[in-house]
Amino acid sequence: MRAAVLRETNKPMSIEDVTLDPPKADEVHVRIAAAGVCRSDLHFMKGEAALRLPAVLGHEGSAVVLDVGERVTSVAPGDHVILSFVPWCGRCRYCLAGRSNLCDLHGSTIGTMLDGTRRLHAGGEELSPMGKVACFAEEAVVPETGCVKIDPGFPMPQAALIGCSVTTGVGSVIFNARVEPGSAVAVIGCGGVGLNALQGARAAGATTIIAVDVNDAALEFAVRFGATHTVNPNAGDPLKAIKDLTDGLGPDYAFEAFGSAETAQLAFDAVRKRGTAVIIGIAPLGESVAADAVALVRQEKTLRGAFYGSSTPAWDFGRMIDMYNAGQLDIDGLITRTYTLDRINEAYEELERGVVGRGIISFE
Ligand SMILES: NC(=O)c1ccc[n+]([C@@H]2O[C@H](COP(=O)([O-])OP(=O)(O)OC[C@H]3O[C@@H](n4cnc5c(N)ncnc54)[C@H](O)[C@@H]3O)[C@@H](O)[C@H]2O)c1
Ligand SMILES: [Zn+2]
Ligand SMILES: [Zn+2]
């Protein structure tokens, strides 16, 4: 089967014929239906995040089950699934505490399957599967806990986006920050993840929703997902603009959804007294945010991170589907471009250049 292989950072991925071992016990063999073009993959391509190379990227995907390994009971051949990039062990303290997005076994086996081995090969070489998903490929072997069964009538491109950007963006607002109705919210970075934070804020009943992005087209697009105001940092001091839009106070919540120390700093500085800055974007390795130590105390600010929207994917993918079906989330409108696997490098060049909405690699 064919896969996009990342062999070196800052080089295009190559489309190669690779081999996939059969699923071991507790694993599932799937045919990929759709894969989302997320910035997290770009971080690995650029060397801003580390993964043993060569690797097959792709962590936002939907698929159809082909066959299952021993002991698998939750899915069967023919089932439609959303892939999760944090499969869970069910035994570590985080899984037991209902925080499977922070599973220790997954965290200690990055770049391999949960048992520390790999299923993907090219020639004699092993390929690392990003997020134990590796959906920039026609097929994948994933842990049973890394796939969640859905209704076969649900559209597959939309399902793929629930696998990362929707659950991450919406979840950061409703599961992590727990935004209350009437809140003022700012979202910094309005790509696939930020647009979902915006519509999460709208669903949560926020009344002032400020979209911040350096791309005017992204800001225009953001209005469709709930932005009531827009700020372009290239047009003037974004901190002042955000304060001006919130009676000089700053928002109750600011969500950082680009991935840099600078934008994380803006989120922290912008929020009002007792406000919360939630960092979603993954900054390049080694960067840090300086929280003003006095503001932290005297203004009782909170700075926190949100991984996978603080969701429990096995349960919360279904909640995202329910919100979509209830008309509370617009996932159709997020999908602005569709590519074949052969055009994946073009898809990432466009993401980096700054196009609006989310791109999809379609295998159907
Ligand atoms: N926490 C998680 O679990 C999780 C999950 C998925 C993605 N991520 C991370 O979220 C971030 C966003 O991912 P995405 O796929 O939405 O990216 P994207 O490329 O689709 O969107 C990023 C947006 O940020 C804007 N931007 C760039 N520089 C900016 C600046 N200085 N100020 C304001 N906006 C700016 C871009 O114009 C673009 O619209 C990435 O770092 C990604 O790795 C985190
Ligand atoms: Zn992602
Ligand atoms: Zn665990």
C-alpha cells in the first residue's frame, strides 16, 4: 500500500510503497477514508517537534475496519471509525482518573505502537507512526483504543476532523476552560483548530468572541464560526485592540491556537483579572512563555495547557457528532479543499502559506 513517508525534515515527503504487518492482539487494520491537514504534522516536517524518522505522519483521520487482531471486541470488519491520536491503556493513573488524553503508556511509547514495536516498513526499515495513527497512508494498523466506532451514515471527511481539530478546539473551550454563557473570549490563530475554538465559544454562549489572526482572509472566514470582532496584529498592537473590545478589561478567556511563545504571551497578557489563558498551539521545542509573576498573583490570572481539548476521545467524539447533528457545530464549512495523497506536499505548502479553513486528503 502507498504512504507518504517523511525521511528528512524540511524535505518533501515521498509517496512510497510500504508494507504493513497484520494487526497484533488488541489492534485493528483499517482502510483510511479521509485525513486532515493539521499544523501538528507540519511541526514534525519542520523539525519543530521530534519524532524518530523515517515516519508516516497524519493523526486526524477516519477509516473503515478491514480486519481485527485477537481480543478486539469493540469494532468489526466494515465498521466506520474515527481515529484517535491518543489511544489509552485503561490502567495508568490518568486513564483511571478519566484523563485518557494524558495516558502514560501512550506518552512513553511515542513513535511506536503501545507495545513499543512498529507495523510499518519500507524495505528493511521501520517507519514511526505519528500518534499511532499514521493516516497519510492508504491503510493503517491502530490500537483498538485508537479507533472509535461511528454511524456508517456519518460523512467521512467530517469524521476525520473530529479526530483532531474539532475535538481539540471545541474541547478546549467546553471541557478544559468550561466557558460560561455571557463570557468574553479571544481566539489567537484562526486555522482548523482556532475556528473550532471560536464555534465552541459560540456553542457555550460566549457573547463577545474576538478572532485574532495575521491573515485577513482567515479573519473574514472566522465570522462564519462565531467571531463577533476581529483583530489583525499586523494592523496595530493586538493587546490594545483586544482590551479596547472588552471595555479595557480583556477577555475572560483567551485561547492560543497557532503555536508560538509570542502568541502564548499575548493570550496571557490579554486576559482580565481572574481570566484564563489556554494554550492549545504547540510551540517549537524549547520555547517558553514568561508569565508576569506579579500579574499572576495580583490579578489572579491562570495560564494552562489543553491537550486534545482535555477530551476523552472514546466518549467525546460522539458528543461532537451529537453537536454537529444538533446544528451546534459547522464541520461542513470547515472543509475548504480536498487533495489526493499524491498532492500532500502541496497541501502543506498551502497550509504554511496561509489558506483558510481545513484541507482534507481524500482516499475515496
Ligand atoms: N493541543 C492539541 O492537542 C493540539 C491539537 C491539534 C493541533 N494543535 C496545534 O494547534 C496549532 C494550530 O493548528 P492548526 O492546524 O489550526 O493550524 P493552522 O495553520 O490551520 O492555523 C494557524 C493560524 O494561525 C495564524 N497565525 C500565524 N501567525 C499568527 C500570529 N502571530 N498571530 C495570530 N495568528 C497567527 C495563521 O494565519 C493561521 O490562520 C498548531 O500549533 C498545532 O500543532 C494542538
Ligand atoms: Zn491535529
Ligand atoms: Zn493510560
